[in-house]
Amino acid sequence: MENCFYHGEVLGIEGSSVALSTCSGLRGLISLNTSVNYLIEPLPVSTDVQQHVVFRAESLKLPKGSCLHHHGNKDYKEGLNDFIHGIVSPQRVSSHRTNSNQPPDIVYFLHEHGITVATYSFEKHGSNLTKTKLKLLEAANLVDKYYKPLSIRVALIGLEVWTNQDMISVSDNPHSTLAAFLSWRSKQLSALPNDNAQLVTGRSFLGTTIGLAPLKAMCSDYQSGGVNTDHSESAVGVAATMAHEMGHNFGMNHDIAGCCQAKADDGGCIMAAATGDPFPRVFNSCNQKELKSYLSSGGGKCLFNLPNTKVMYGGGHCGNGYLEEGEECDCGGEEECTSPCCNAKNCTLKAGAECGQGVCCENCKLKSPGVLCRAPSGSCDLPEYCDGKTESCPSNYYLVDGTPCSAGHAYCYTGMCLTLEQQCRSLWGHDGRLAPDLCFTEVNKAGDMYGNCGKDSLGQYRSCKERDAKCGKIQCLTSASKPIENNAVRIETSLTVGHKKIQCMGTHVYKNGQEKEGDTLDPGLVMTGTKCGDDSICFNGECRNASFLRADECSAKCHGHGLCNNNHNCHCDSGWAPPFCNQGGSGGSVDSGPVISHSENQFESTRIHSLNHVFEVVMFSDSLNLIFQQAPSFQSCSQTPQHQIQPVAVHQKQHPPQAYTPPTLKLPKQRRNQAPPPPSGPPPLLPLENKSHPQPSFLPKARPDPPQRPPPPCPINKPSVVNMFFRCFKVKPWAYFHDLNVNFFLSF
């Protein structure tokens, strides 16, 4: 089934699109416009000539439903547009497993994203491995098509089928299944790195839920993923659910009134709380704004990384837009290639060219080593530089989780410096301020929807212990009439502190304004990674000793002259050389590229080109593992001000050996206890899963914020295109220069 998945368009019809597979006959979706769509499938082989059927997409009846919403049971708790999101169907899947002899599940992973699919899907397709894989590959091809308008590509990097038993406990409880899957996925990262994972299972969940996924969790080692049920015989149903759950990982909420312009009869929008009939297939402007907000606030940092072409599903192919082994360049197909440096026909460089395209390629020549190619986006992010050997910028690196920031008042987490003050402003606007500790203690000990520390594996609210109170529902002071969050209401609690009466302000989110309690976490909870006390950090609603993140253990090998990045390598201070910062040098790390003085860096006149953001998604299942790779294209220059960071020199008695220090990378002198200015925007919510580690001997150093200098202007480049979707899909040429890349791994 190599190289048999295609994207294209209908000849002569502008705005049309096609997603087809030729692996076993013709299968796929043909969209003439937003309202006219056809499906094509092969009929059972009865003659030498294979016959196909073409029918209107609305003829395919998929289950209708809403996100964690049960029609007809008023006592059933509706889902909220919360931190964890899901899709539900009012119709139970008729052929669900009821005994221990049922086959395992299927898991899909996005690299670095994933999806898991239960093995029941394997048995559901007659225990036919080829048939099972084909359906999931078709679904992956459709997911890629759905995300193209968002400049996101989804590519398969692997496929695994669990045929004997599940690798995790898959039950009818979506919360416990999600927790088990995310725990399993985090343990597999070293063997198969991925950015996200989505479980697809044939087992029905309680009530009518058919999907569940954390919000704003893309790239998280612990929470980037979701669970989905294989509720349709057609690949389009599975694709719609996977695209929806991935959307939550990307920071997309359910659509509110006025967002979706697609007609319900045409399937509606992918992020609608209710599934459509025949199926949802489009994102809307609200989704685009939420995605942009999530990425610009620092989320999805793994999307900057190039995909591992050696593990992409389907094998190498000249013309897919990805530089693979044996190729000198790859600018897409002949008819779409716009590179003056590359021969699209055979993927070779033209005479005199050193490179074909990329951030570190200019006028067909490689940029010099040390030229800044990606500026840091905040005090917890790190800069990357061209190495003079490759056309691409190194992967995106940031300070390891648990590194102190904001003069020791906060911790770095997934590349962001998270504070309670920031979260109050993100919920209430600029008037939002942190409430006294008593508000947290009194409100969150209730253990109800208005005050809690999240939910347990059964979906029941947990009362906060006194130590954990500042990791429950965030309490703020504000004069605002309502929170910024859609469908959110203010929850007031009056307390007396000393002789002063105060109003503690919490938030609660309702689904589309309906006042029914949800069964998932909500945006009003304190974010995982937020400091909750001395040497303590919030983690899944608990205030834990920050030592379990082992940031200090990692930084210990840097000899006091640097801090650890998320790859657990030292990023050395100016004057010290990697890898261990114990010899003279120019700073930086073995990951970020050489730090060398250049006029482009000094005056920030270098144009920071659009980055080829990449994230891999892995899908796993009881019976099958399928890997996708998706590349959204976003510029390194964002609307959020970016700052150039150079590791701060450690003030110690020992002096570094004499070494040339680039003047352009020297930070102004400032004391480590000086509080830097707050970030320009609120960070995304990222829940993580508990993971215990031995306690280290000392805490890492606080890191000051970078100097306030404007980034270089963003160039306006026309997107280049590709003919093949990585190694998995041959696609209509696409803007891979401006696309984010997602790698999937699919397991069954």
C-alpha cells in the first residue's frame, strides 16, 4: 500500500478537492464545493473489471450527537466546552465488545501526535489486517485533507496492529481509558517519538461519548492525545472524529453560534459539539483564530521540528516536498515547483546551487553558521541558528520543564513561564488579579463544579486538600461582569480577610449556554506547570515537589554555566562551550546550532523566513499502529513580540577561559532576582500526567527574561507546493514552506 494515497482537485472546478486511495480500487471523497460532495467505493469483485459506486455524501448516514451530551436522559451530565473535550453519539455502537475475549484496540499517533485505535476495529473488519489498515490509512488521508485549509499537514509515519491483546486497559469509561492511554503513550516516546496520540477503539464509551481529548495539549509528553470510537463503517466517520479530537489538542473549542457557516445538511463543521449528517468536513474562521492564538501564545512548539523522513509511512518519493535520503532537494511536483535552485523532475540541485529551499537557504546558497534562524518566543524558549551545512533551521528547543523563571516566581513548562497572575488576566482581561490564598482554600475544598481540584478517573469532582488548593479552580479579583471564555459565567464567593470583605471570582463554563454540569475539566482550573508554593508545581490538580521534573539533575551536568534544554542537553552561557559548559566557547548547545557573530544577528536585519513546522502523530491501537505526519505552515515571525535570548552568564568566582564572545549576543547586566516583565499573552492550558522521579540535590538557576528588542520583519512568501503527502500520501502540491508538519503513528 505504498504511494497509493492521493490529494488533488477536480479539473476545471476552482475550490474543489479530492482525497483518494488506489490501494484496492478507488476509495475516497470528491468535493466539488462546500455543499456538493461525492464518495466513491469499489463494489465486491464479481468480474474481471472492478466496478465502483459513486454516491452523494449525504446518503451516508452517520450517528448524530453532541459533545458528551445524552439525548433523552435529563439526569445525564452534559459535557462542557472544557479543558477536556469529547464528541458523543446518541446511538450506541451496536457491535461493541462485552467480554474479555474481545480483541485489542487501535491507537493513532501524530508525530509528535498520536491516535490509538482499539483492536475491536481489527475484529470488526473480519480480523483482516489489510482491510483494517486500509480503512485507517484512508481516514488518515482524509484528516490530512481536512487540515489543509489550516496550513496543517498530516502524514503517516507508522502503523501498528494489536491483534492479541490490548496494551492498556480499554474500558467503557472514557476518562480512565484516556488516562491509561496517555500514560502508555508517554512511556513509548523514547522508542517512537511523537507529538500526539489518538486512540481509536471499537468499544463504546458510557453514555453517548465517542471521543475525548485534552484541550491545548499538542506536543505535551504527558497529555497530547485523545480517545475515539470507531463508530462508522466508512473511513469518513473515523476521520471526522479524529480531526475533531486533534482540533481540541490544537486549542480549538467547540463552535459557538455564528461560527459555522456550513449547512447542517452538508455535515456542518468539524468542531461542532454535535456530529453532523452526513459528516462534518470543514473548519471555520473561529477555529483558525483559536489555532493562531494557541500557537502565538507559545503552544505547539514541536511543530517547528522537521519530520523524520526515515520512518514516514509509504517510502521516499521525489516530489513530495520533503528532503529525503538520496535527494539533493525536493520542491514538490514539476508543475508546482517555484524554487530556482531545484530540478523538480529528479530532485537534484541546479548548477551552482548549494541548497533548494529552507530558512537557512538564501539565493540558492547556504547561510553562514551562526545566523539566527528562529528567535526565542519568551524567557523559557531558546534561539536556534543555522549550522552552515543544511538548509533547515534546527528543531525548536526550550528550557526543560521545572526550570525557574520570572525571577524564581514561576517555572518553565512546555517552553512557557506560567503564573497565576497570567491566568487571571487570560480569564478576566487586564483587570484580572490574583485573589488571596484564602479564596483558593475555602472555595476548592467544596469538591463541586464550582470549587474542585479536577476529576478522578470516574469523572467525579475531587475536593482539594489544603496543600493542593492553589491547583484547583483559579480564584481572581476583578470588576469585570463576566469571563472572556465563551459560555462562561462568574462564580462569586464572599469572604472576610481580616476586617475586609472580598469577592473571590471563579469561572464555570456551560455547553452552549445550557446550565447542565459537565463531566470534564474546564478552563477555570489552574494550569499544570504553575507554581503553587516554594519548590512546588501544579500537576494534574496536585501541588507536587518540583524535583520530580528533575530539572536540577539535568542542569547539574552543565557545571554551573548553563541550563538544560528539553532534549536534556546543556544550553551554555556566553563564554562557555557545549556539550557540558566546562570549556571556553560562544555558548549555545549541540542542538541549537553554533553561536557565531554575524551582522544579521547584530542588527536583526536577517529575514526570518517561514518555518516548516513539523509535528509527528502516532496512532496506536489494540491491533494496529499507524503513524502520521502533519506539517502546518506558520511563520517564525508571529504577531506576538519575540525576543532574542542568550543564556545568562552565571556570576561565580571561577572565570571562563579566554574565548571570543559575540557582542551581539551579550545580554545587558541584570540581577537574577530582578523580575522580568510578564509575557505578552496568556499561555495555553496543558494538563499533564503524573510521573514520579527521585528528588534531586539542588534547584536550577532562575533565568531572566530576554532584552526587549523587536523581531525582524516577516517576509511575505508565496507557499510552495508538494505533489505527495510525505511518504504516505501523494498529494496535490501544497504549501509545505508555510505548513506545520504532523507525523501520525496509528496502532490497532
